[in-house]
Amino acid sequence: MSAFWVALGFLTTLPVPRHDLPADALRRAGIWFPVVGLLLGALLAAAAVGLRLVLPAPVAAVLVTVIWVALTGGLHLDGLADCCDGLLPPVARERRLEIMRDPRLGTFGVAGVVLALLLKSTAIATLAPAWPALLLAPLWARWLLLVAAQR
């Protein structure tokens, strides 16, 4: 299985051929992460331009945000929710770690996700035009993932 398909399957919900993978498949797929980010960005930018032709900016922005979450499977939102649940409540350190390992979503996690999605939708709605940022943001995010993994 090509490393590109491994990267696409890991970073998106797009249908890709699934096979048994060697243990190092994801490591080898990392080089393709920015390309997958660019593909996501192209899909989001195209959606933004098309939706903006027929809908008001706020509605188009919310729909682009929904498409973004659908394409990525909300993986980043799960991590954000865990961080908000674990870091925001005034509890002891041991309890924070326990909360972050808990698969259930808490009040702070829900609030963090809702606020992040509101911020993302508002940013998309107010950027004129939004498509350059939508094209590049997923690329930069997946490239920075590689940079962070090297540390």
C-alpha cells in the first residue's frame, strides 16, 4: 500500500483501500502529510467558493466548518476536548491526568469544542476571501505535525 494512501487514510475520512500494514507504515507516510493537507485545503477552498456563490457568508462558513470536521473525522476536536476537560477544571494534578484518560466528554470539553468551532466559523465568515487561508491552513497544520514529531 502506498505511503500516500496510508497518510490519506490516517488524516481524513476519505475512503481509501485498507490492507494489513507493516509496523512502520505510518512513519513512512509522514512525508505525505503536507500533501494530504493541501488536498484537504483544496476541497475546503472549493467548497467555500462554491457555497459563497449561493449562500450568505455566515451560513457558508458554518457549512465549510462542518465539511472540515467531516473530512478530518474531528480527530483534532477530540484532543482539544480532552485537554479542556483535563486542564481547565480546578482539580489536583492526579485528577487532571485521570480526566484526560477518561473517554467520556465533560463540560469543559464540550465548551472548548463549541467555542473552537464558533471561532473557526467566524474566522472563515470574516475573511474576505477565505479560500487562500482555507487552502493553506491544513497544509501548514500537517507540516507542523511533522516538525513537532521530529522534536
